[in-house]
Amino acid sequence: MSNKLGTDSYKGVRDFYPEDQFTQNHIFEVWRKAVESFGYVEYGASILESSELYKAKTGDEIVNEQTYTFKDRGDREVTLRPEMTPTIARMVAGRRRELAFPLRWYSVPNLFRYEAPQRGRLREHWQLNTDIFGIESIEAEIEIIQIAYKVMRNFGASDDDFLIRLNSRKIMNSLYQLFDLDSEASQKISKLIDKKNKVPAETFSAGISEILGDKSEVFIDLINSPDKLLERLGQDSPEVKEIFQVTSALEKLGITNITFDQTLMRGFDYYTGIVFEVFDTNKDNPRSLFGGGRYNDLTAIFNDESIPAVGFGAGDVTLKDFLETHNLLPSYKSTTDLYIAVLDEKFFVETELLADTLRREGLSVALDFTLRKVGDQIKTADKQKIPFVMVIGEEEIKNKKYKVKNLASGIETSVSENEITACVK
């Protein structure tokens, strides 16, 4: 006899039982309402992309080690998308002449990365991607960060629950120029800064010293002090003025839980201007939740034409952790309004006709045809968290009077057929 198959899902992905899907749907609904209130429209694409798309953007190493990449039957190398931004850049570049800019687009794709599953990071997740194309000015950054803020507030978070951190690729490039760093050294320094708060101070200092030698002490002093860094670059420098303009505009919009953080990197090879990150301030979950920034050059990999763009991606896994930490998850509620228990098969047809009438009136109705004891049928409704139950037997069919029971309160109401919907609603 062969071994039985296991019931566990593939490592790093999730099954969504109704309660889990309820939470997921809540997250998606809040995301969609928030971004659509700013005039963003939804787009979509296949989860399969040519591997060349990611090799051009991130290189062979990441594609080979961190993605699900394989050959199809036509010997073409394809990848399950690890992120959505290359896809939208491809789509926008492909129809640049036909599209009406500025574009405000969003999507909620599922993404795949082959990495070690851990808290806040799985091999498959869903992500809100929000992007605006065609605006060079900082108004695009201000709008995108405002949307990110609105998303958090719409989930019920207070300003004290999260912090918005800002940095700028332009500021860091100016800093690197002060120390005469070439592109290779700048990239190494950026990676060190990105890990600064995750490694011992001695480890960080040693890494900087290896690159900068006797200049390392001055560099570390600037990295440890945002005020000194901005003063060194000059308050009137374009890159410093830009970050202050964004901060000032956000504060005028009532967004005050923001700060400049010169250690925020977010993959600087990818971004061309301001970057930001939403950070959970709770001591039980102190981590980055999501972020984004300006990326003006990505469409150039398709046709050498750069289109200004700003966007962010917010994952469902870290967001759910945030909502659980702050007790912001809604209680499960069944999408079924009414459960009808049937006592005899001779009442099946009439019960189905009644249910059909109630559905046309807007109710979601489930029928129990098992002919179990009425108590067992009601237990099923209660276990599935269906709020109302009704029993159909000889008396109900004869008198056309029905008892609708609220399972939460235990209150039972006697109604006629045309009163059932109003009673449940």
C-alpha cells in the first residue's frame, strides 16, 4: 500500500481557510479603497515573466538564487515574479505613446521569492503596489507618502503606532562624493549602512575602515548624526532643500510622524531620489513594514527612454503582523446571512423557492439538506459563525410563519415571509 500524501502546504506558502481569507480580504479591501480614493486604477499581469526582465534589473545571481526560475516546454527561461515594479515598467514602456500621463496605477499581485521563511517573510505573499508615472516634481513623492500614511490610518493605526522614515539617494550620493568614492565603493558602503542597525558597532566600523581608511571616523560621525550630515552638505544644497520641502509639505497635510533617517537605504541601486519606509514603533514588532521611493530610470532598460516614477510596495505578511501586534484585526464574520435547517425532504422544494426569493432580496442563504437533528444543524450554523438560523418544518410550511433566531443574542423573532429579509438585515 502506498504512503498517504501529507496535508501540509508547500514550505513558505499559506492555505487560506475561511477565517484566514476573511482577514486577507479585509486587507485587500482597505488597500483598494485607500488608493482608489486618490484616483488610482487597478491593473494586472501574469505571474510568469521572462527571466531576462529580472536579469536586466538585478543580475543573474539574484535570479538564480532567489527566484523560482525554470525552462518551459519551448525551452524559454521564465520566472515566477518576485516583484511587480519591473512588470509595470515593461507595460508602461510598451505603450508609452498611447498612454495619457500622469498614470496612477495600482495592483495587488502575489509574488514569489525562494528564501528562508521567517516572521514577516514567506516564499509567497501578496503586495499592494502603488505607482505614479510622469511627474518630475516632488508632488509625486508627497502624494505617494500621503497614500502610504492613509493606508495605515485606514487600518485603524494611530500616528504613534508607526513612523515614516525619509532619505534621499541624492543626499547619499553627495556624501559619497565628499569622500571621493567611486561607484563600486559607494555600493559597498551602501550595503554596510543598510546593515548598520543589525550588526555590532565594531563590525560596522571595521567595514567602513576597510573602504575609507583614515577617513572612516569622520564618515561614521556623519552617518551617526543626521544634523551634522545635512549641515555638512549645506542647507541650501538642492538635495537637502528637497527633503525639507517634502517634510514640510507632509506636515502641512497633518502628517507629523516623519523623520529624516540617513541610514535608510532600501536598495539604492534601484532608486534615483527620495526613498521612504513605514516602520512599526511597537517594541514587540520593531521592524520595517513597507516602503518605496522615486525610480526614474527603470523604463530605460526597454527603450532608452526614462519616465519619472514614484511608488511603493506593501506586503500582506508584515502588515498582518502589524495588525495583530496592535490588536487591529477585525473579528471573523461569515458572508452567509442566514442558515436554513430543513426537517424533512418533502419540504426541500418549497425551502429552495423561499431561499431563492430571499437571495433576490439581497440575503446570502445556505440550506442544510442533511436531515440531521435540528440541534445538530443549528450547531453547524453556529460553528460556521452564520449569524441567523431558521428551521423549516410542517408548521412553517402550513402557517407561512417563520422563527428567525439570532445566534449571538439567542433572540428568536416570529415573522412572515416578506419580513424575513428585514429581520436579518
